Amino acid sequence: MPQIQIVTKIAQMLGVSIKGTKSTIIDRIVEELHGRDMVLITDQTDYLTDASLELLRCIIVDMAEVGLVLVGLPRLIYKLENLANDHEQLLSRVGTSNG
């Protein structure tokens, strides 16, 4: 899923306007989420690209300061732990469960 589709989907689910550039929509998402005591849960995260995973981390965790739960098949763990993908910041915040 391209990054703009992820950003648009999150914005729609939050009732945030999807008009404008990707950066503008991200700013609206961050404004809507910042200060809320909540967690964003994403399913089928194992299908996302490395860039999309990092975008989620940046927007949700770093900018909005909201919790992020990544749900996916075991290959998600491999994807995150694969050194070539450089998900060090995301991995430092990850706990896993296989059951």
C-alpha cells in the first residue's frame, strides 16, 4: 500500500480532511491524535513496505505521541529484525507475541 493511501486511510478513520498534500494531511492527523490517550492498531502490517512502516512510526509514535500496535503474520517479525531494513527505532519499541 503506497504511503499516501495509508495517510489518507488514517485521516478518513479519524474524520480528518484528506484535501491537500501528504504533508498537510499528516499535520492534521498529528493534531487530531496528539494528547489523546489511545493506541492505533494496524492489521496485516506484514504487507506494508519498509518505508510505510517507518512512516507509521514517525507519524503515530514520534509526532503524535500515540501508541502503535502492529498486527501481522510471523514474517512481520522477520521484516522488522532484518538488518538490511534498518528498523532500529521501531524495533526498540517492539514487543512480540506468537499466540
